Amino acid sequence: MTRLAVFDSTGSPVPPERIAAIRQGQGDAPDPAYRAGGWRGQEFAAWMPAPTSADSAVLPNRDLTVARTRDVVRNDPTAQSGVSRLVEMLVGAKLTLSSKPDARALGLDRTDKAHRKILRDLAGSIESEWYQFGNDPQRRCDAQRRLTINGIFRLLARTFATMNETTSCLKWKPGGRYSTCVLAIDPDRLSNPNGLPTTQKLRGGIEFDEDGAPIAGHIRNGHPADWYIVPPPMTWTRIPFRTPSGRPVLIHGFEPEREDQARAMTPFAALVKRLHMIGKFSDTELASATVNALFAAFVKSSLPVGEATAAFTPQTVLTMEGKRLDYWTKNPAHVGGVRIPVMPIGDEIQINSSPRQTTAFNDFQKAFLQSIAAALGISYQQLSGDWESINYSSARAALNEVWRHIQMLFAVFVDQVVAPIHYAQLEEAFDRGYIKPPPGAPDFWDMPGAYLRARWIGPGRGYVDPVKEAQGASLRMGNMTSTLEDECADLGRDLEDTLDQIADEEEMLADRRLTRTLSAGSGLLADPSDAGNDPEQDKRANA
């Protein structure tokens, strides 16, 4: 068992026998420089957590934590909502590639018009080939031939949002324009082969070199829970992270939270207990309300249950009570068409008027949902769907805070998952001659980063008040603190696609002798000094 070293305020270690005496209430505890390292008070007396490394905290209990997390996400609507919101904000409908080749690295001058055209043509070719790879109607970008590239990204993003890591493998399957394809792998299959113990160079199914760089991963040929498959998946495949040339093979989408960390811990680890208990509490409240609603009325009687029941269904009329009930059964009393029940002597009916208190439950649940939303990095409104009591300013402030967190997660997902897939696809595009380097530029293999430089555009940020936010975008572009590309990216759109579409629409409007109607507050009205420069436009405007 690991023992914590305790020091006093002078920095001298406290002897173990004195620590034992302090625990037994004998002697005074030393006063540390930081109260968090002290012994005084009930809040610290029994609190002695063991020091842990990243892997010693994650690996021993990871499997059970993961199983509980997946159970909660499957069965708890709050957890399921949180994961869905994260996937929507990370990938949503699609991720769009906006290629930005590095002009200086490629020996091009962005101030030269001819060089700018070369860069635009190169970027257009890279974007076109990415689209051909990821949106093949036969879905050959997926090794299982089921998903487009955006479907693969959504699948991996769901695992990433749930587990903080995701795994996939880049395979080679000839038959289409591209042989590169992606095989999504459940992270549970990444494990030490045959239950080998954890060592310095084999941790969590990953091999490391002397410097701690991952070399290869061991993927079990089936999920551990698939014991019913014959023969059972009890073998492992060793997959290198990269080929000798640097091409990605095994993708482990994971960013360490501590030094020397081999595997991730689910972000729900701190929430599983709370989600499990709040779910039980909700189910119990619902069951209690349901049971209460089932009983509309009660019979209050001083008789035993059997006799009270027999009194309502008499089998004989020999007694006075039996004759009385028999008479009223055959001759029921009515007032205004409403039947009046006749009860046995000493019995009465009481209507169930017990109140079902639900107001306090809403406030109680809201407090827990707010802490859960904060831990997941989304707003309470997004998690609960409760937008009733929020105004524009509050909604915008909440979304701004959420957006910063999402941008961080998005950057991790792109760096760890999307970029390696793009690397493999672009390498094949250069290898097959679909894309050629500009004259005098280095080859892809000599400087891959220059060709892979890109901006990935995810889901749009969205509007709370479209008018105010459109006016703000116009002002930002007018004072040159923002660009058309930035504003389009915030909407989840590509600048060139947007401009091409606007040009097409302007041409169609001109063919039909139509013009756009612009509002004074849009900031897009033409300069009055330009009036008269285009007679045809002025004529259409005055028509």
C-alpha cells in the first residue's frame, strides 16, 4: 500500500508513529503551510486519498466505469441528450474541408496574382478529391461499405463524446477511385493480448517505445462481450500506428489529460453516480404519482377486509343487513339521474384528495441538471430543452461559453481523428496523380503539412436573434475585424461555395430583369457615388 509522506510547516517529515498517534486522537497535528495538507478538523481527518499516476487512476477501473457509463447513456434520457448535443455541435450534418495550402512552404508568393491562382486551383483540387473520396455513392470510404465520411465522423464523434477517445483503422481495399478506407473500431477492443499484465511498454493495449511514443495497438478480433460467437474472439491483431513512411494506420483519437497517460477516462466518470441516482429518483416520483392516481376513492370501514367485501356482495338476505342491501340493490336511489350509493352500516366512501407535489421536484432536478450540463460543457437549456425562462442576452451569453468549449473539443477531434484520415486520402491522391504539386514546389512526402493545411468547417453557430446578429456581422466586416470567410464559417458554410452560389443567383436575376431588395440596416447598400455607373441596373432599380 502506498503511504503518503506528511510534512509540517518547516518542511520536515512527520514520523509515522506520530501520524498513527494523531489518528488515534493522541497529540496535536502539525500545522502545514497549506491547509489542504493538514489534519485538523473532521473534514480532513479521514481523508487520505492515495497518490495516483494517470494510468493507475484510469486502467484498473476503466472497464467497469465504461460499462456503467454506457448503461447510463442507453437508459437515461439526460445522458443521451448530452451526448446527442455534443455530436450535433462537433459534426452535425457534415464537416466541410476548406483547403489552405501553405504558400510560403510551397515557394509561392501570395501577393503575386498568378501564384494566388495556382494556390486557389490547388486548394480546389484538394477539396474536390476529398469530396470524391468521402461521398462515393457506393460508400467505399467505409471499410464496411455502410457510411459516408460524415457518417463515419458522426459515429466516431459519438464514441468520442461518450468515452473521450475513439479508435479506427485505415485499410486498403482496391476497387474504386480510392483504395483507402476507414474501419471504425470499438475502443473496448483495444486491450493487452491474452490478459498480459501492464508494463512500462504495454499499457491499455498500446505499445510504447523508450520515450513513451505509441508504436502499435493490440486490437482484439471481436468485442469481449461477444462470447456467444463461435469460435469466440480470443485472438488479437497488432496494428502499427504508422507505416515507415509516416502514413497513418491505427487512429487513436485521444488527447491526454495528464502526462504519461495511455488511455482516456470517460467524461461521465464524475457523473455516473449522480445520473444513476437522479434517474432512480425520477422513476420513483413517477411511480408514486402513478400509484396515487390509480386510487380514485377509498372505503373506510371498521369491519375486517373479508367482511367488508362480503357486505358489498351479499350472498344471503336472511339477516336484516342482507335484506336492506338487497332492497337498495333492486331499488337504487337516484337524484336527478345520478345514482346514490348505499353503504353498509358504519361504512363510508372517501375520495382520494392526496396532493401530488411536483413543484419541488422540478427545482430539485434542475439543480442536478445544471451541474451535469456544466461537467459536459453544454448549457442547461441544451441539456434539458427548457428555453422557457431565458431571454436573448442570457441565451447568447450561455451559447458563447458553450461555443468556446465546443471549439476546443472540435480542435481535438479534428487533430486526432479527421486529420489522419485526410492525410491518408491526400497521400493516395498525389500517388495516383489526381493532384500534382505546383511547379517548383516540394513533393507531398517531403512536406505533407504544407498540403494538409486546411480549415475544417463544422456545424453553424446558429442564431438567437437573426436581425441583431446579421447587423453585428455586417459591422464586423465593415470595420475589418472579421472576414466573409469567418462569418460564413460561423454559419457552417464554405466561402467559395457561397460566393459561387451568389454569382449564379445574380446571373439568374439579371436574366429575369430582377434585383435584390436590400434593407438600410444591412450595411450592404451600394455607395451613392456609384449611382449612374450602371445604366441598366439603375433602370431596373427605378422600374
